[in-house]
Amino acid sequence: MTRPGMMRGGRGPGGMQMAPTERPLDFWPSLRRLAGSLRAQRMAMIGALALSVGSVAASVSGPTIIGHAIDAVYAGTLSQHLPRGLTTAQAVALLRAHGQGRFADMIAAAHVVPGAGIDFGRVGTILTWAVAVYVLSSLLMYVQAYLLNGAVQRTMSEIRAQVEAKLHRLPLAYFDRQPRGELLSRVTNDIDNLGQSLTQALSQLLVSVMTVIGVLVVMLLVSPVLTLVALIAVPLVVLFTSAVMKRSQKQFVAQWKHTGRLNGQVEESFSGHELVTVFGRRGEVARRFEDENDKLMEAGYKAQFVSGLMMPIMMFVGNLQYVGVCVVGGLRVASGAMTLGDVIAFIQYSRQFTQPLTQIASMANLLQSGVASAERVFAVLDAPDQVAERSEQFGTSARGRVEFSGVRFGYRPDELLIDGLDLVAEPGRTVAIVGHTGAGKTTLVNLIMRFYELDCGRILLDGTDIATVPRAALRARIGMVLQDTWLFEGTIADNIRYGDLDATDDELHRAAEATFVDRFVHSLPDGYATVVDDESGSLSAGERQLITIARAFLADPSILILDEATSAVDTRTEVLLQHAMRALRADRTSFVIAHRLSTIRDADVIVVMEHGRIVEQGDHAGLLAAGGAYARLYRAQFEGALVGDDELTT
């Protein structure tokens, strides 16, 4: 039957492929929420801001200091063309008398001392100060980057922890609707991209914004006229930035959406590699990969191309600004309104003003990519949690009586799978559940585990409604062995001890011996220390199943659920396991789902399900004698009769 509770990601109830739902990028709300996640690091952020101000202040003072050095060299050079002994005023008057008024204005503006020459000592002192402020700026910037990167990484660590905790709170139905690769992409690739985007963007944005403000103030102090010329570039920057952002925004969303889908395809192809090979579908898989890869390439190309237009556009605007400043500045030097050093310093400031504007535009696109990833992560964090836990606890006695009363359930609101089911499993008895595929067998045991919440009715365990107790307390009383084995990366002993982490080595070995794990473990070079994982090829499917059975044996639960637990073992091992299962089921309530009817002949109660309803129940002999649905299933399996769905339901 369909196993919605146990299937791989990407398959919902009924086995349909579910596509991820993408919301349009809501940039500003997502950015505000992202900024809110940094609130815990506000002290580090304030420190980084203060260091940025200090670094920018030191950096901004550099061109002014260098301008003074240039003025000293310029004045010294001009002084060599004037006779020694004259004052500056006398030299200016003499030049005007000879009709050299423009040269006189330059001499007056530069404060030239006639005949003095270049004062190299003064020039050296000024340059030493320039080197000192640039070194200080670099040191402050290093400490700022250290603080900021630490704050971002701690924030990313907290977001990862939130996502990890959220995944444990999500209902199983959420994973049914999400392809595994898409979900993995959200919690790995998107968080990594978010961290990288924040690390680069925040550092650059802080420095760039501070630089723009600092440079603008100094430019106004140096020359309001040249500042107006330089500010002509700002409207152009805003215009081009907004145009590029609008076009690149949707491309970044598409890029990460296709990344998630491609990851899902790759994960699916790897996990099902054997089936792909057996059915000769490698060509089809390759075509699907190429198709999705082409979509990702196209979206990535468009996103990077559009955002990459920002740099050449900004360079063009910056060059226009440079030409304007040089022309106007040259005219003002010639008129004596400014010194050469001030103009050269202003040119440096205009470059410093344009460069951070370019960086801000570039970081805006980088931040868009990060916010697109943040929104995908927030979508996981905002998904509805499973029904809240309640505080009621089970009684001290663990008898294991299970009662279904008027249970109704469907994976979709408009499609009931189980309708009005009533069933009682007395303590210590074995209840076998049989029926054709899709009858609701596995759904029944999933409801016992509270993997899903009921639409109506109650399930009572020892008289307590399981919906009123914490899930952990419920599941601590239940052991489960699935048809699909799962082993984590670790030793065989570790995988068995997963059933009871406090079990001693003697208890572990007794569980292994009871379930015949001990027989094949001794043939392995490292014995119980042999390292295995979920994809390990060193063990057969039957051996892996035996380990999961040993794990349940070690847990010693009051309720045991066996979902086709012996389907992967050979006939001889299955006979041996039946004896082990009898010991495992002793003194505990057991639910056994089986397609091999030979494995449940000794069950106390056999429940036959069709379309979510119980149509028969009784022991093996009684149901055969009744000649109903169970008898038809039995004949179909052991007498080779071909029984259709229509006949089963009659």
C-alpha cells in the first residue's frame, strides 16, 4: 500500500510528485526580518559601526593631507621662479605690474615664498602623517571585519539551530509535500548563501555608507562648487541601480528555485541508482538533469548578467564625473580660487565618493540574492508546527491496551482514508493487519505513533487519549520495525544500541543473539565494531533488517509494531525469526502488518481491512472457515488464484 508516513521526501500521499510552492520575493519585509535576526549581536554591530566611522574618518583625511604635500611641492616649485628677498605681496604686485595677473593670482593662492624652493623636510613630515592615517584606517577596518564576521557567523549558527529545531517540530505531512532535495537545498545551500551574502554585504555597506557621508562633508568644505558637479552622478546612480534591481530580483529567486529542484533530481538519481540502471532509464535521467541544469544556467546567467551591468554603468558615470571635476577644477586653479593641492585632493574625494556608490549598488544585488535565500529559509521556519503538546502523562502501569474509537482520518481534508474505525487490542495480544495495497494498514500504525493527527475519534492507550500526552512519552512505549531498513553511519553495536542508549554490552549481545544478528556478525572482520551506514553494501538486505529487529528487541517496548519486518529475509531466516518474534512479542501488545499470510497464522487477532474499514476480524482458522475476504486473500496467495479488486470487495 502507499506509505505516506515512511516514503522518501518528494512523494505525498498517493505517491504524487509535489512541486515546491514559491512565493514572490517580498524584499523589504524579508530584509527587516533578517535585520531582526541580527539583534542579538547588536553590541558587536555597534562596535563594528564605531570602528567603521573611525576607519572612514582616517581614510577620508588622507587626500587632504596629501593635498598639503602637493601644495608644498607646488609652492616650492613656483618660488624658484621668483627673486629671493621679496615678500609674497611684493612678488604679486610685481607680476601684476608686468601684466601677469593670472600667474599673480596663483602665487597669492599658493602662499609662495619667493626664492625659498621646495621644503623637503616639511613634505616628508606631511607624507609621514598620511602613511600613519592610512595604516590606522586599515587596522580599524581589520578589527571591524573581525567583529562583523563573528556576528554574522553566530547569527547563521543560530538560524541553523532554529531550522534544526523546526524540522523536529514539523508534522510528517509537511515532509510528504516537500521533495527531499528541495528541502535540503533550503537548509544548506540557502543558509550558506545567506551567510556569504551578509558577510560581504554588511561589511561593504557599512564602510561604503560611512565613506559617502564622510567624503561628502569634506567635499563641501573644500569646494561647494565642485561638490555640485560631483553630485550630478547621484541621480544617475539611483536611476540605474533601481532599474537593475527590478530586473535582477526575479532572476535571483528563479536561480535558487532551480538550484533546489536540481538538487532534488540529483539526490533522487543517486538514491535510486540501481533502479535507474535496471530499467535502463539513465538516458531519461540524463535528459531531465540537462533540462533542469539548462534552466538553472539560464536563470543564473540572467541574474549575474543583469547584476553585472552595474559595474560598467557605474564606471561610466564615474568617468563622466571625473571629467567634469577636472575641467571645473582646472579653471578654478587658473583663476586662483583654489590651490592645485585642493583640486587634486577633491579629485581623489570624487573617486572615493563614486566608488562606494558603485559598491553600494553592487552589494544591493548581492543582498538581493541573500534575501531571496532568506525568504526560502523563513518559509521553512514559518511552516505550521505539529499540534502542540499537552502536559497529561500516562499512568504508572504499562499494560499496552490500545483502543480505536470512531477514528476518521484522511491525508487530504476532502478525501477520507479511514472512516469510523473501531478496534481494541488487548494487552499482550498480537493483532495482525492484512489487506490489499491502499487499504490503510500502515496508516493505522502511523496513527498510533501520532505521526498524523486524527480528523475525528480517539485512540486510547491504557485508557489515556494519546492526543493528550507528549509524543515523546507515547513513543517511548512503542517499538517499531519498518519494511524499509535504516542504519546510521556507525558500528553495528551503535546501531543496535540505538534502541536503548543505556544498554550494557551483555544486554546488547543478548538482543543480537535472540534475533540471529550474532550469527553473521562473527563472520565480519571487525565483528560488532564493523562500520555501516544507510547505503552500506557490506551487509545484505536481510542482515540489515535483522539489525533493526535487534534494535527493537533491545528497546523492550510495551507496544510493538512490525511493518513487513521480515520481508527482506530469506525463507530459512524467516522461520528462525518467527521464533524470535514470538519471544519479542511475549507480554506486549503487537501490531503486525504482513503480506505473507504465513507469518501471521499464530496471531491472536487477524484484522482484514478494505478501503479504510475493518471488514473481518478473528483468528486464522475461524477466518478461513468463514470464507470471506481473508479466505480469498489466502487462496490467492497459496493456491495461485487471480483475485481482482472487485472480487475482494464483494
